[in-house]
Amino acid sequence: MVGVTTIIMGLMILMISRMSNFKWLPGDIVIKKKDFVFIFPITTMIILSIILTVVLNLIGKFFK
């Protein structure tokens, strides 16, 4: 169940990022060099973690 949820959320994030101008949030680390780009989206990961925690807890309470 966790794997399916992870795949669904990943696909949703991919579709949302392609449909909007969503690039990086303030706090995300982006290092661009001549032939290298390093992206560490820490702020995005924290926000997604909070959202997923709330959603999965609500789903868990409905099916308990």
C-alpha cells in the first residue's frame, strides 16, 4: 500500500510540475555550474512530507 501511494504521489508531482511554472521554493538548494547542476529541494521535501503525513493520517482514521 505504501509503495502504491508513493508511486501515485510521484506521478502527481511530475504532472503538476510540468503543467505549472513550479520550479523551486525559497530554501531549496540549487547550484549551477558550467556543466553541472545540483538540486537539493529541502523545502519542497519538508512541505510534501507534512502534506503526506496529514493525508495518510486522515485516510488511516477513516479506515480504522
